[in-house]
Amino acid sequence: MKPIIRVDNLTHTYGQDTPFCRSAVDGVSLEIMEGEFLGIIGHTGSGKSTLIQHLNGLLRPTSGTVYLGDRDIWADPKKIREVRFQVGLVFQYPEYQLFEETVYKDIAFGPKNMGLSEQEIDRRVRDAAAFVGLDEGLLDKSPFELSGGQKRRVAIAGVIAMEPKVLILDEPSAGLDPAGRRSLLENIRAYHRERGTTVVMVSHSMDEVAENVDRIIVLADAGVVMSGTPHQVFSRAEELVAVGLNVPQVTRVAMELRRRGVAIDPAVYTVAELRRALSALKGGTAVC
Amino acid sequence: MLKDITLGQFFPGTSLAHRLDPRSKIIITVVYIVGLFCAESFVSYGLMAALLVTGVKVSGVAPKALVKGLKPVLFIICFTAVLNLFYTPGEILAQFWVFKITKEGIFTAFFMALRISMLIMGTFLLTYTTSPIALTDGLESLLGPLKKMKVPVHELSMMMSIALRFIPTLIEETDKIMSAQKARGADFESGSLLDRAKALVPILVPLFISAFRRADELAVAMECRCYHGGEGRTKLHVLRYHARDYLVMGAYAAILASVLTLAHFGL
């Protein structure tokens, strides 16, 4: 796999020359591989949101470079819009950015800005709506008549419709009920599976990240503290707790068992894995 | 672009300028402005400038931040200076076509520019060292006597503090919405005037919706805490003048008096 986005020694300082001067991202280097499902986790204020806004050129680094493919995205500032079409960014609570009269028009806003033909826009809008699980019947409704969860889906579809090479979602499930959360994440997983595009999900919920991603990057205090497969990251559960993050509930159970003297792999992070680990302890018989 | 707006920004601190009663600071600022408009000579301008510099020094506000506040009005300052430069009658120094530069013109232009910049820096010093809440509290208290004339002073000051309170929130919100629309390829910087005006729709619609939503939420929250207007409402932090307030106000009064006296003698 080769990296599609490479971040080199990125620093971003807010409010330079004022008493509020603060580095939200400090000397971060990371790589996002083509086709992977990457999770970025960190507690509030760890610099997650600032970091991802650099990936599509919404923020310009105070120092450091962001490469898309092998090009520095700020090599030609006039072409920064092209970067935004290739790296789709869904903000936190994206439903607050809806503005059009109909759902259809709102989803079409991105593709329209790309200057695509009517037919192509139509295809993309319908495809994107299907990916996020919106009924065709909703397309002609006003986005303001929809429920919160549906609005969220419309906003995500608005970015998916640009068919970006990389899709970045900032806390896509924040504020949704458990059922809505599960089904939205299922939609995103399906999108990743079927399209094969790179997906980056930012979250502070360990459970959510653990169940979905191939690789995790952990941010704390404006820098990267850990990076690896969920298994690698959760095997360092104590360190995660030390930087103020939770570990998945299943991992917590395993950690506790281990503390009480059960020789179980502490890095399990899904229910299925825990079951397997426990049955291995019992000598191969299934537990129910 | 949006982050350059410093209107009503407050830099917390513990200097004498921060600890003064907001009412004294408002009075001082008004007195200072009156003094600026009465000043007519190098000596009186010198006094006013010295006052400003002392104020800045005492407050510990970075002079850079004050100068930055001048940026938005730079055009107006230059415009008035240039107008005064060419249109003040008097002893002609240079002349070309219909333009005449007079000695008096140079002086007036210079003083005008100085007056406006000092006026703005002076008022910025007030907002930099006084939190919006303290500011409206002070105003409410100063305007108190108007209540007798049925002026809804409390309601006005409540509206003002809510408006001030929401300026940063709305700016942040605008920033967020702009970023989100930019992420979908919205372009606010190029195209004709009409194109640019149209490009604002994706910002304004969500902004208005969220402003109304916030207003609703705030009203409910206030209602829940039994807000019912100014009648019988007491304050947690009651404003009280201290010795320092009388001292500083006395000093300002003395300086203003000397400026007025100087002006009277044409100095």
C-alpha cells in the first residue's frame, strides 16, 4: 500500500502574537494509506479537528507540509479547491450547514461546484443518497423537515456525492441515538467496502473506532502518541488511560480479568474476540 | 479574515486598568474623547498622547493589539487626513492644478489623523480591559437615572450584553459554516459581484437558522431560571467605587481641565 496523504512535521498555531497564542497541532507527521479505514482518536482539545482541516487545505499549516499523492497541496494555492474535491471532509454536526430548498439540491451543491454535467450530478446525488440510506422519496423534501439523523445523512451524502478519493468524517455519529449510530456506521463501512476509497474517521469513542477501522492514530496534547492496528493500540491500554482516553468496554473487561490473574490477552476489543479468548482459556469449548 | 475582528474583545488581566470600576472607566473614556476634541495644540495633544500611553502601560495590553484595532478604520483616517490636507484655507505652501497644500492644512490633517487614531485606541483600551458583562453593568448603572423617564435601561443593557455575548459565538459559527461549504467547493473569493453575493446564501441561511435556534434556546433557558425583567432583580457583583477610582477620575478631571484651559488661551 502506498500513502495517499502524507503529513510532514505539521504545526498549526492559533492566535499568533496575541495572549491567546496556542499550538493546536505540534510537529505531527503521519501517513494515510490508499484504501484503508483509518481512525483518529483523541480527547477534546487534542488537535483532531485542526489536523483534519489541514488535510483538505481549509487551514494552512503554520509550518510543515501536507502531501496529496506526491504533491504538496499548497504548491499552488489557486488549485486548493481541487484538493477539496479529492479530500471530502464532513464536519462535526454537519446538519447545521444545510441550506437548500430540497435535499436533492443540497446534495448536488458539491458536484455542481465541480462543474459536472446535469446527468452526472443526478447520478451522483442518487448514488450518494443510496449510500447513506436515504429514501428516493426524501430527495424532494426540504432538508429542514427531516429528523436530526436524516439531516446528518443528507449532509454526509453532500460530501460523498463529490466522490472524493479520501473521505474524512469528524465524529459522524455524535449526538445520534444508538440505533441511528449503528446504522450510520454500517452505511459508512459499506461505502468503504464497495467503493474501496480511503476513509478517515475521527472520534473520541473507542468502541466505535475499535469496531470499524483497520488502523488507529492516537492524538494527545497536539501530537501523535500512538499508531497501529487496533490490536497493537489496545495492547497498550494503560498508556491510553494515562493520556485521558477510554479503552473499549470489552478491553476493560479483559484488563480487569488479567489484573485478577486470568491469563487472557488484554488487547481484545470486540465481543467476538473476547469470546474466542475466553473459550481458548476453557480449552476450546464454546462459551455462550 | 474573520479572526481579525477585535470588536468588543477582552483581554483578561489584573492590572489597575482591569480593576477599576467599569463606571469610572466609561466616564474616563468619555472625558478622554471630549478632551481629544478640545485639544488644539501640540501641548494639549502631547498631554492626551501621554495619557493614552500611560493607560496602555498600566493596562499591560500589547500595543500591537491596539494598533491592529486601527486597521479597519485606516481608510477613514487616511481619507479625512487627505481631505483636510487639501481643503484647509491658509498660507499656501505648494500648489498644482486645483490642489493647494497649506501650512494649516498639514497641521489639521496631522491632528485629525492623530485625533481619530487616539480616539479609537482609547475606546479599544476600554473594551480590552473591561469584560462585556462589566461594561454593560457599568452602563446600566450610569444610565440608571433614565429609568425615572421610563427608559427601559435594564432591558437595553440586557439586550446589549446578550448581543456582545453572541458576537464571538456567531463569528465562530460563521467560520465553521464557511469551512463546511468551502469543503464542498464553495468559492467566496472569485467571480462577479453577483456571483459573490449568491455565494453568501449557503452561509447566511444556516447562520440565520442557527441564530434563531440559539435565541429560542436562550429564551427557554432564561425562562427556566425565572427571568422576568429588571424589576426587583439584584446583582451578585454590586459595583462599588474604590479609592483608586476617585484618584484616577480626579487625575483625568485635572488633565481635562488643563487641556480646556490651554484651549481657551489658544495653545
